[in-house]
Amino acid sequence: MNQRNATGFIARAVRDVTEVAGVCEVVGNVTAENNTLATVVFEPALCGLYGAVPSVAPLLILVMVCFLLLTLFGNSCLVGVILSTDHMKEPGNYFLAAMAITDTALAMAYHPIAISSLAHGSYPAGPWCRLQAFFIIFLSILSIHSLLCVWICRYIHIAFPLRYKKVLTRERMTFAMCLCVVIAVTPAAIGVSPVRLFTAVAAEEVLRGLEKPQTLITPCLAGPEGITLAVIINLLAMVGIVCLVVLIYYETRRSQKKHNQKMTWNAQAEDRESKIQAVNTLLIVVLVNWITWLPAFVVSVSMKAGSISLANAAPWCDVTTILLQSATFSDSLVYAFRYQIYRRALKKINRQSKLFCT
């Protein structure tokens, strides 16, 4: 690259970053062919809620700490009740336990780094940021696909009540979980791949660096290929869940009219209400997931379409990110409300502690 081309490239890059970042920028240097020129560099600490009002950091840290504690407590109670209660040990609930563990891991990958960034006014750089970008994509996809598996198991349980134990074998469940891991790891690996082309099209990414978050609250970004693929995969999973909801309610209504199914339901009369309650609870979980996921999706699409700049969207990115992270404990809140999961778990802990003391 000669000096004229380097100067022209940097000038275009400065213009691009200025238009995208707005106030989220500082003056920096770019070196090309031993020539150092001043340019505008994206700075996450100047964006978002923290960039606009740094004094709000303690409040944001308090919110993050509360979210983390709720996630750890709620999901631990949910997993504990599933693994320690006999009637909860059915295939769909094992995937539910896997989703709770995944949500806990997702919170651990996000909240400590966000809390540290807000406390110090700077973001993690280098391998730590790349590692977070990988796990944020991987765990978010794995969580949604675990919920999809829960709905598949629930459909089989409703549609084939006498055969579901033969259909949902341990080998098939293991295969399904391994498939979910493969689906989740693919876009995450692509997103953090170090292979990037130094072209004018990628000027903004080169100057910003892939190992920077959009703000101090948002997690570190992966490459656009991985993010796009992850959004598509998650959207398809959510659409699949909606389809399964429709099929389950259709099978439930049909079972009341079909003779064989009616006989089966009569034979399992003591389980029918609990099955319907489980379906309704899962439906509430899906609705909560849509509520937490959709705003972040809309903001991201608006930014990609260019209808809103990063400087203007940054505060909304923070708000939607906080809302999105509430999904890591909202599932356990739903189950606590519907099944008194927290109280049952605390009772078990109390009884075990008394036995241990005696």
C-alpha cells in the first residue's frame, strides 16, 4: 500500500467511524507503511448510559449484582428441585435443568465483566474480550435450543402418552444435547475467528477492533458473520417453539375427541392437569423470552439497516442488554410462581441442614 492509497484509506475510515460513532470517539493514530496519521477511534466508555451519565455507574452495578444473585439462586433452586424430586425426573425437565445451568453460565460470562467495566470505566481487551464474545453467542444459542428440546419432549409427552418413554430414550436425549452444542458452537467459533481481511469495506471493524464492546454494559462483540448466523439460528428456534405450542394445543384438543387418546387420558387422569399446567408454564416462559429478546433484536436490526446510528442507539443498546440479561433468571421466577420452586428448595435445604447438625 503506497502513501497515497494509505492516506485515502484512512480518510475514508475516519469519515466512516465519525458517521457511525458520533460522540463515541477519541482522536487516535493509525500506522500504515511507517506513516502515522491522526484518526478518530471508537471508544466504548464514551457511549451508552455510562458515557452520557458516568454517575449512574453505582446504580447500574447494583442492578447487575442483583441480576447475578437472582440468576444463581433461582436456577440453583430449579435444578435442585428437578434432580431431587421423583415426579420431576422426566426427559423434558432434564433439558429444563440444562437450560437453567446454561443461563447461569451466561450470567457468569456477562455480569462480572460488566460490573468490572463499570467500576473501572474501561472494558476488557484482548483474549478476555474475545473469550466473552464466544461464550455469549454459544450459551445464548444453547439456552434457546434447550428450551426447544423441552417443547419437543412436551409434544411427544402429550401426543404419544403411552410411547414417550420408548421414544425419549437416554441415547436420543444425549444425541439431542450434543447436537445443540454443535449448533451453538458453530456461529460462536465463526464469530471469534481471527481471520479478517484488511479492506476498505472492513475499515470500521479494523479501527474499532473486534475485541471491543459497543458500550461498557454491552458484552464484547464477535464478528458480523457469527452474530448474523447466531441471530438467524435463534430466530428459527423461536419460530420452531411457536409451532410446537400450536401443535401441542391442537393435540390436547384432539385427544378429547379421539377414542384411543381419550382412553389414555382417562387412564392418566391424575397426570392430565399437571401436564396441561406444565404446557401453560412453558408458554409463559416463551412469552417472557420473546419480551426480553425482541427489543434487542429490533435495535440490532435498526443499526444494521442504518436507520439509527450507534451514538443514538447506544443508550438503547444498554437498556435492551439489561432487559435481555433478565432472561437468565426469569424462567426460574416463572417456575417459582407456578410451582413454588424456591420454597420447596429452601425446605429441602433446611431439612438437610437440620439432619447434618444432628
